[in-house]
Amino acid sequence: MDLLDARQARLGRNQVLFRSVNEQVETLSGTRTTASPVSFLCECANLDCGSLIDLSLAEYEAIRQNSTQFFVLSDHVFPEVETVTDDRGTYVIVEKFGEGGRVAATSDARRSPA
Amino acid sequence: MPERLDHVSITVDRRGEANAVRLPWRSRDYLLRKLRTTDGAEGIVKAFEDVGATRPVELTAEEKAVLYRVLDDRAFTTGFHELPAGFFELRNALADEAADAAQKELVGRGPPPDDVASLREDIKLISAWIDLATQRDADASAIFVQAAGLVRDERQARLDELEMQ
């Protein structure tokens, strides 16, 4: 693994960690209606971020359908490890590529092999 | 410049479908100059020269890997915002294709194994988020704090397991 791969992998792992927390947020918010907003953790690769983004459970579920997709505040994009696939105003959807994409795809608990 | 010489297309796969990524002719010339001095890029240069501007450039997986490295080196040398037109898009498309191929290859395999250092880092990080959220607005972030606590507990349990081994 070269330096770029290592960086992509670590950034990917950070985002996988954010996703794990957000999956729990969704579970704990399960009694709410799908339209009311819930505060999720910004899934950017910056470990010091800690910002919250309000999404409905329906919006969250739509993003979660793809293992390599994450939602981040509009100015929290890392172009060397991800590309913006959708701009939702206050936040954007990014897709991880390279080693980070691999880490994200293989660490998705929803799609882990039995 | 006639329309047909305005750009060249390179075929890149995305989720199993062939897509054409366009590179302006000026960028294509710049790239070829760079590739002519790159070891192992002879096949790429030939592929570009053979098709001219009339057909898309078709490259092997190995050639695409070399091309990605050249584009990526250039990106890190000059910065992403100063790349010749089309380089960034081509680089990303090549990276996406490589990621797709790798993910396909990894189907059936589990996630990368946890290690003690990464788990410790995760636990420290989650604790910092919880502190931050609690300071900010305890009511609004109650669910988040609870969720983060559950993930921290799960990471801690895995760390304990690893340390026992």
C-alpha cells in the first residue's frame, strides 16, 4: 500500500466510524416519523469535525443504499479521496474512490457477508 | 481547430458500463509529452496515437493503472485546482474503475481486520465527539450521544477481546 492508499484507507476508516454512529442514531430514532429531521454526524474525513447535519430518516436511508456514499457539509469535501455526486444545499453527497472506497464497501455492516 | 480534433475520448468503466471521458486536445498533447518520458507508458502513448481523435482510446487495466499514477503525481505536484482541463475528471474516473474492480474482487470477503491501534484511536475519537455534543446542546444531541456511546462500547469490547489474545 503506498502513501496515497494509506491516506485514503485512513480517511475511509474515519468515515466508516461516522457511519457506525449514524446507523445507531437511525436505530434509536426509529420511533419517529420518517419525515421529521434527526441530527446525524457529518461524515466528512476530518476527525475534529463533530458537526451535526439534520436529515429525515428517509433521506438518510436513501444515502445509505450505496456503501461508498457519505453525506458531508458542503465545505467538508476532500477531493483527493471522494467526488461530489449530489448537492443538497447545506450538505453534499460524496462517493469514496480508491482505497477509501474499498474500506467503505467492505466495512458496511449492512452488506457484510454472513 | 476542427470539431473532430477538439478532444479525445478515453473509455473507462463505471459499475460495469463503458463511459467515455473527454480530454481536450491541448491536455491530450500535454499528457502524451509526460507519458513519453514515463517508464511502462509506451502502450498508452501508442493507444492514443493510433486512434487520433476519431475513436475512443481503449486501455488495458495495467495501462490505466500507469495512467492514473501519472495523473495523480501531476495532481500532487501542482495541486488539484491547477491541473490541465480534463485531468481531474479522468483521474477520478480511473480511480472509480479501479475501486469498482477491487470491490468486485472483494465480494465474499469480510472487512479489514481491526487492530489495537485503530480501535484505540476510534474510542478516543468517539469520546471527544460525545464531549463536544454534550457541551453544545445536551437536549438536541441526546440521541447522538447515546448512539456514539453504543459504538464506543462495541469498539471497547473488540479491543478487550484483541488484548486478551
